[in-house]
Amino acid sequence: MKLTRYLSLFVSVIVLSAWSFQLNRPSIFRGGTSTNMSEEFAAYGLNDSVMIAVGILKGMLALLLLLGGIKYPQFIKPSAAAMAVFMAGAVYFHIRIGDGIIPTLPAASMLLCCLVLVFNAKIFGDQKS
């Protein structure tokens, strides 16, 4: 299904961007008053070791989603399910520190996309995905 392919590529590119060249750049989407990923994790009460572990795992999942969108569709659902757990955690941490809608929106959007990827057969009646 084209939606599955596009969503998997979309999530992959966004996550890879956030965890590579956007890692040390300020953004309106950062939690609290953070200007980079390390400060953002500190605002959540998490240290750099956790940030590195999360970054590696999210990067690997994003690459699997990319591969799933390009050639191996069987990678999409398990990768999207695992990514949804991380995105649910991100939404939780944004809410916990009192972030507004703007900083929370990307994580919530990625969570929604991942849930659609996981449950698309039920949502769209596609039994082949």
C-alpha cells in the first residue's frame, strides 16, 4: 500500500534528521528551554548515556523503516511498533515537563504515523500490508 510506504519513509527521514544534523541545533520543538538534544534530555531528567542509547535505537529503527519503505515491507510493522513506544515516551516527557503543543507536536505526529503503520490493515481494510 502506498500509504504504508510513504509514512515509513516520512517517519524515517524525520527521525534520522532529528538524530543527526539537527542533534545540536536549537529548535522550537525542543523540550523546556533546551537548545540541543543533550540539554533536552537533561530537562527530562535523563543523562547523556540514555540519550545515546535512545539515539542509537531510534536510528536503527528509522533505518529499518527506510528499508521497509524501499524494499523490505516486512520490516515496517515491527519497526513502527518499537518506534511508537519511543514516541509515546517522548510525548510523555514533553507533557511531564509542561511543554505546550508546539514542542509536543512532532513526537505526537510521529506516534500517530507509527500507529497507522502498525494498524493500517485494520484501519484501511488492507489485508496485504
